[in-house]
Amino acid sequence: MNRVPPHRADRPVRAGIPEHGRVPRYYAVKAELFDLVETLGEGTVLPSERELAERFSVSRVTLRQAVSELVLEGKLIRRQGSGTFVAPPKLVQPLSLVSYTEGMRRQGVEPTRTVITLEELSADEGLSRDLMLEPGDPVVHLERVLLADDERIGLESTYLSSRRFPDLMDKLDPAGSLYACLTERLGVRFAEAEERVETVLATPREALLIGTNPALPMLLLHRVSYDVDGHPIERARSLYRGDRFSFVARLHADR
């Protein structure tokens, strides 16, 4: 099977297959399988393993490797006892000063959160530097599992100065929007943020809380947000499932 799918601007050139055509067999199957997945539509069950292996003239072992990669990339989803299905489109969160709540609702998805930790602790050296505190100063730590339409998709830890926000514990609904609490109840005005994105694997604890495979690539965001006076508001560490989430940003030229 040496057919190269037609060129498309939103996919790797030549589907990632080099001109000499020498690629692992499973990868060529994966390219063909992805074309099939796009024709089936969201929620459609994939044909049986036997049928697909015959269709692509490969062994079941080769087919399973191709399917597994599409599962890791979020193109397919396995359901215990039901089969393998075409996955829904990934959720898209803007890389901007938009809350998780607002970002999800723009896509017609209902965001919820499960509180794991709400505590006060002492700032370490890195946290005190980012929040412009003295080492040992008290900070509020809020850790929550992020859900979209009741599906667990991420885990977020947020740190804020207890001295700057002494009423936070009383005014915050831990399962609600932190940004809404800060702006509407505490009068904070967000102005800018510095954000860094990287890929990681979840720790065993994180994988358990999010309900995902520890081998699944995750998107990790580190953010420090600032108010209109340039003072830090929060430091956040947000971990998202790489198979269900993507990020978008609008870029502007320097002036």
C-alpha cells in the first residue's frame, strides 16, 4: 500500500510519508485509516479489526498500532465493551485572558469543576518570586479537576496571595469561576499574563484524577497573571488532555 493521500494544508505534507516511500507499514495504514475516519463522522463506530486488516492488507498487529496512535492523537476513542469510535473535535481554549468558563461556553460546552484541594500554605522561593511575596508568606492553593459536559479533561492548581485576598476563602465558590469571583466580588482587573506551554506526561496522581492513561501526552500551561498596575494576581499550573484539547492564539506584529 503506497498510495499517498492528496495534499491538504491542514495536514502534514504527503501525509508525513517521505518521497522514497520507505516508512513503517503501520504508518502507511494510519494515513489511510485517518482518511477513512474523516468520512465516517463523529461518533461512528469503526469497522471491526478483522475487516480493517483485510481492507488494508495488513496484519492485525500492524492495524492495532495504527489505531493506537490515532487514539493517542484524539482522532479515535475506545470504549470498553463497545468498540472504537470516531472522536468528537477537540475543545479549543484561547491563549488569552479568558477564563476556562468563558472559553468552554463559547463552544456550547458546559464547564464544571471538582475541588480536590483548598488550603493555605507557605510560599516557596519560586512562588514568592512570581507573586512578589516574601518566602514563607501565606498563599491560597486551589486545585480542581476541570470538566466539560461532565467529561474530565484537565487539572488546575492556582496560587494567590492570602494577604492580598484575605476574603477569598469566604467569597469563592470553589466549584465556580475563580476569575468571576476575582473581578466581580474582589474588584480585580486583569491586564496581561505570561504563559508557557509544554508537553508532558501526567504523574500517576494526575492521571488518576483526570481519569486518563499515564502514557497519554498532556498539554501543560504555566501562567502568571497581572493587574493594571503590573502586580501579579495568580500563578496557575493547568494540565490538559492532549487528545481532547488544543489552544489557539491571535498574534500581532510588534509596533
